[in-house]
Amino acid sequence: MPCWMTATTTVELKAADQTLLKQAAERLGWTVFLEGASLRIRTPDGITLFVSPGSVVIPRGQEELVETLQRAYAHQILDAVASQFGWTVESTDTLESTFVLSKF
């Protein structure tokens, strides 16, 4: 493969709400650019993800970034739904994989 080409892979991403996906990426400290119905997301390391409805195109070998984005998206969904009902979501670990819901 010529040196100016990048090998990419396409990964399925079931994200129904583009606004929450954008907020999830920004929560990770990633930069998001809206491009019509798609998003172009750049990580602080300079890796670019191209998100279109239903899939993500990413450089081969960087698939774990999609998993990171999926976790952040799930957290945004929890935050949005919890706030609709007057609850707060708090992470109980540094990986943000365990949560406590509180209502005051």
C-alpha cells in the first residue's frame, strides 16, 4: 500500500441521537465537526473517526476508540434520561462503567 494511503475499517455503530453522540465525544475531550448527517471526530492524538448513520470509519488498529465512544454515548443517554425524571447519575469508578442514580 502506498505511504499516503491509510488502511481503514468500518465498524457498526447504533447511535440514534446525533446530539448525544456529539456530546459524548466532546465529553471525552475529542473535537467534533458536523458534516451534514455525519460527524467527523478527531481525538487529541490526531486520529479521525468518520461517523455516518449506522457506522464509523476508523483507521485500522484503532477500533478500541469506537468502544470508548460507545461507552461515553451510553453514559450520555443515562444522563439525559435520568435528568428527564429528576435523577442524577454519578460514576463510582474511574472507567465510568459503574453508576449510582440519585434523586433528591
